[in-house]
Amino acid sequence: MTDDRELRDAAWNLLIAQRNDLLVEVEGWAEPMPIQRVLLALFQLLGDRGRGVLALLNAGLDWDAEIVLRSLYECASKIMYLATSSESDRPRRIHEFEVILAEASDKRRSRKAAFAEAVFDDNFATDRDVFRALQHPDMVRNSESVSKKERQAIEGRWSFSGIIEQLAAGQNSDPLPEATSLLHIYGMASHLAHSDAGALDMMEDRARRGSEERELLEAAHRARIISDVASLSFYCGLVMEAPLGVAGDWKKSWVAPYRKVIALSAAARDSFYPTQKEFYDQVLRGGQNP
């Protein structure tokens, strides 16, 4: 396996710098506003997922890193959706996220816990009580009365594709058409998460390649994953500056590690591309060089 430790270290340094800068920023808050509280929690989750991806790559678990990257994509999309919203629309989005979607999740969890409880008899009372407790009214938030149609509409808006569509169109925010570029990799990672035929195709494609080409492909794959972690983390930090009320230029310590990630990841991809040039010339240009 190609050694990409320098690339991973650069991404790790970026994530740590962002975490430290955020902690310094939080120290200056008296009582956080709702948007600050939610973005803080999501950005901490984003950093955790990013470090998890890097840890999996360090262990040689590239496919697993891609699956966790999908979770990072989800988290990043929510940060962008909240951070770029207009001040007038922000309370609605926070309420949907923290209350309506959370309560809908509680109710689904309660229903599913009933199925799990039925598996255990009195000989497994401890296990049974776990699932029984999840069905208790005190464990199921129920302050909102939302029709099924309204709930489905809200869930659609907060799905990954729904968020990307709104970001690209600029609904109650400035348009971000580049957001649609996230759909492809998210879809590929979803194949792996769902263990479907697409996942098997990717794994078979890699297994059929020669050892030298496969090593270059794996290095390029890891580089793209790391680049995604760094780019999304960097961008989310930028869009959070205004809603968090950041004083000063808090990205100062992020730029150097981010640029290093971008440069090293580009080098890994450039090393792999020549092995595919003949294929792309054939498919895209009828065998003719560009």
C-alpha cells in the first residue's frame, strides 16, 4: 500500500486546528444563541467523523472509510443548510431539525423497539427492559402535532438530496450550484453502506486490476477521500463564521494544512490518471488523443 501518511497528517492537523479554534471561540460566548448551539454540535460531529475516516484509512480500511465519509457528507450538508439560511428562515429550520424531526425519530424508535422487545422472554429481562423503556411515554417526545403529509415534506427537505437541491437553488439563501457535485460521491458511498450490487461491482473492478495499477488506484482513492474530508471541513468552517459571530479571521491556522492536502491529493490522482488515459480516449474520443 502506498504510504500516504503525510497526506493524512495534513488533514488531521486541519481538523485539530479547527477544533481548537472553535473551542477558543466558544469560550467567549455568554449564552449561545440557538444557531450557535446547533452549529457547534454539528461541527464537533463533523470533526469526529473526519478523524474517524482518517483512522480507518490508517488501518487500511478504505471502503469502510468511504462509508463513514457518507456520514460526514450528511453532517456537512446540514451545517451548510443551517449556516447559509437567511435570518428570517433560520428559526424554522432549527425548529424542524431539533423538534419535529427529533420527535418523529423518537416515535419510529419506539415502534421498532416493540419488535425487538418481543424477542426476549422473562429469562432475558434485562435485555427486554432496554427495549421496553424506549417505548415509555417519557422517552418519546411528543410536543408537536404534525400531519403525516407535513412530516414527509419536512423529512424530504432535510434528506441529503433535498438539502443539496435547496442549496443549489438558493431557497432562502444565496444559490450554491456547486453543491450538486456532492451527489455523485454520496451515491457511490451509499452503494457500500447498503451492500448492494453497485458495491460489489466496485470491489470486483478493483480486484481485477493488475497489482501496479491497483496500488495507484487505491492511493488515488484514499487521496480523494482525504481531500473530501479537508474540503468539506474547511468550507463548513467558512460558512459558519457569520452565524457564529466569529471575531477576526479564524481560518488563519487552517490554510497551510488545507493547501497541503489539496496539493498532495492532486499528485496522487495525477499519478493514477495515465493508467486510464487509453480507456478514456476510447470511450470519450473514439480512440483519438485529445
